[in-house]
Amino acid sequence: MSKFELYKFVHMIAATVWVGGAITAQLIGLRLENAEPAHRLGFARDMRFVSQWIFLPAALIAYGFGSLMIEESPNFGYEQAWVTIGTAGLAIAFLTAAAFLVPQSRKAVRLMEAGRGPEAGAVMGRVTIVGRLLVVVLIVVVWAMVAKPGL
């Protein structure tokens, strides 16, 4: 296995964990809209953990190994549209998750634990909307990685 193939393999595993996990989380979230509060609280706790300790590291790994692939290949460059789209999408998703989704998820869990369900529901509603928008961003990034516009 060449260095490029190794970098691509790690990049793809990290991207799969990140994007596939985000889509799966949204689908599970749809099923929980009418679930019991205890069930929603458990899901919110799990998603807080997964977002911080699975999705954010996977995003960084995907970016790091994607950059290594660009450095290793004479055919790829940072100025290419598909790389710009991917980098911008990653930056949008990573910063939004770190600055909004993770802190707001923590807030929602605290509110649920304090028995303040309606307030927690409002926070989780905003988290859900932003999470769904980020899934769209990630799908655009995957499209750019596959179609490679500008190459």
C-alpha cells in the first residue's frame, strides 16, 4: 500500500464515521420527536458525547489525511474547486459543531436534568435544525470529493 493509498483509506474511514454518523443521528432524532422525556434525555447525552469525542475528532482526521493526500499527489492542489468546497464545508461544520452544537447540547441536557422540558425542547429544536443544515453541508462536501469539480 502506497502512502497515498494509506492516507486515502484513513481519510475515507474518518469521513464515513463523521458523515454517516451525522446522518444516522438525524434519522434517530426524527424517531425521538414523540418519545418519552427519559428516552430523549438519554439520546441527548449520547449525542453530546458522540459529537465531542467521535464526530469532531473524525472531522480533524478527515481533514488532516485529506491534506496529506493533496501533498502526496501531483494531480491535486489546494486551489482546486473541489478542495476549496471540501475545506470550506469542513470549516463550517467543525466550527458550527464546536461553537454551537456541542455547547447547546450540553445546555439541553442540563435543562432536561433540571426538569425544564419545554426549555430543553426549544434548545434541542435549534440544535436539530442546525444539525440538519450541517448534514446538507456534509453531503455537498461528499459530492465535491466524488465529482471533483475543477479538476
